[in-house]
Amino acid sequence: MTAPLDIEGPAAPPRANGELVFAEPWEGRAFAMAVTLYEAGAFTWPRFQAALIARIAARETAPTQDGPYHYYRLWLAALEDVLVGLCVVSTEELNARAHVLTQRLPGHDHDRDIESL
């Protein structure tokens, strides 16, 4: 089973010459997490797509909120919405993990334990 990524409209991922475009490594990882969890049966694609469309619609009604439009921030927020809605993870757990990640030095994508190996 693969995610139906031939979608059009506001929920469609950014593309250039038909290929997906990721400006930063985390964007590709966020994209892959959603697709992998969908393929593992954690949620249906329509559920994720509805969450993404809701995030985009909310952003369009408040365009000055959080700076410029950033598709993959909305993608990740939609994934979080789905996982919280399914009780896979709590909002508190997400916030705690996000706080830990913000304490990392810029440019460090790996855990400190892994880097020391």
C-alpha cells in the first residue's frame, strides 16, 4: 500500500519538474514518517489528508500567524494532530520532545549518544 501522493490542490506536496521538493532534511523525514505510518496502517490517508487540509485552511484564515506559509510545518502539525487524535501520543509528549530538540545545537541532526560512537 502506498500513499496516494498524486493529489492536487492545497494539500499537494511541493514539486519541481514532478519531483518532491524538500528545502531541509527534516522536511523529508517528516514526509517519510507520515507515509510510513500510513503504510503501516496507523491511520487512513483520508484522515491525514483532512488534517492537512484543515491546517492549511486555518493558516489561510490567519496568514500573519507564525511568519510565512511553510508547507512542511503544516504537514508535521497535521501528522501530530492525527497521532494525538488516535491517542498514539499525547500533546504533552510531543511538547516535551520538541523542547528537547530545540535544545540541540544548530546543524546537529543526530542524538549526542550516536555522535559519540
